[in-house]
Amino acid sequence: MNANEFTVYPAIDLRKGQVVRLKEGDPNRQTAYSDDPAATAERWLAAGAGWLHVVNLDGAFEQADGSNRTALAAILAVAQRSGARVQFGGGLRSLEGIQQALELGVSRAILGTLAVEQPEVLAQALARWGSQCVGASLDSRDGLVMVRGWQQSTPLRAVDAAQSLKAAGLDYLVFTDIARDGLQSGLNLEATINLAQASGLRVIASGGVRGAEDIQAARQAGLAGAIIGRALYEGSIRLEEVL
């Protein structure tokens, strides 16, 4: 992936083997869209997606659920047939977990809580697998980083955390404004661009995409990509139009 490439990532969030979306990361504000994650993956890949962004919500909430592993394997099989790649996160809390994901066929493992709470493990993962295969996510509410499935607050400012991640050797960062996630209220582009400029990371915007204009603005701002969730599932965006 070259430095100027912009990637659109359709999101597939898994909970108990279903494709769902949450509002503001709240497990009690869930909409289920499909009980066939592989068919969902096929739909976005048929529309032309080269990457998928898959999240194990049960892993993020520390609720073990084997059905998501089965769903991930099915998505990876679909992606491999079409030559697409999968970015995956949610509950990756150890080097062993990262290794298992990469061995399954994930192209980029995304570390959230682990990257914030155990930066030394992130550094080990980057040294072992490289910055193309290991990325991180920062999830922010009111400028402060949240961890453990967005349920626990930290005193860390998102910009400071991003600069530390860059110093550890990170390249790719997913940045989500939790207050907008799943609400289709528009990306928080100002905060996302500030974060990218302050850290020098290749930042993928996430949370609140409303329409094609959000994607266009993120592309023009020089961001590395954008993740689209509810807007795709509700039909507010046609994937073919923004790829």
C-alpha cells in the first residue's frame, strides 16, 4: 500500500456470530443485520471492496464466544477467494492472540486495549510481524482514550497516545470518535486530521460516516482510509460510489 493510497473499509462487527451495529459502542443499543457473516462479506467484496474491517465485539467486551471465530474463518475464506484482505480487531490481548489471527489469514491485526495498556507488547508485536501486519485503534470520547470495549475511561489524551504509538513503530491507526459511532452524524474530521498531523501516523477514520461526502472529505484530507458501518447497512451509501 503506497503512502497516498486511500482505502474504504466496509465494517463487519460480529456478536455471537451475527453481523450487528452498536450505537456509541453500547451493547444494549444493538441492531442485527445478518446471521450470515460470510454472505455479508461476499456482498461488500462483490461491490468492489479490497479490504474488510472485522471486529469481534464479544472479544472486545471480554465475553468469550466461539461463534465469532467460526464467522471470522468463513469471512477469511470468502476474502481469500476474491484476493481481498481483512483487518481484524476486538479482544486481541496477547502475542498469542495476534499470532492466531494472523495464522488464520488476517492481513492486519488491530490492537486497542493492549496497545494502550501494554505498549511493550505492542512493540514486541511490531518487531515480530511488522507495521503492515500490526495496527492499533484509539477510541476517544471527549478527547480521552477509552479501553475494554469502550467501557472504561483513561486519563490519556488521544493525541498523546497516538504520538506514543508512533514512537513505538506503529504505522496504521484506526481512530474512532465514540460519541458519533453508529449514529450517522458525520465523521469527526477535525479531530481525526489533527491526530494524523500531530502523530505522523496513517490514520483510518471511523465513527459516524453519514454519506459519500464524508468519505470524499477524508480522502481529500490525506487520511489513510475510512471505515463505513451503519451507513452501508442502512443504504445511506452505495459502496460502489465511494470506492
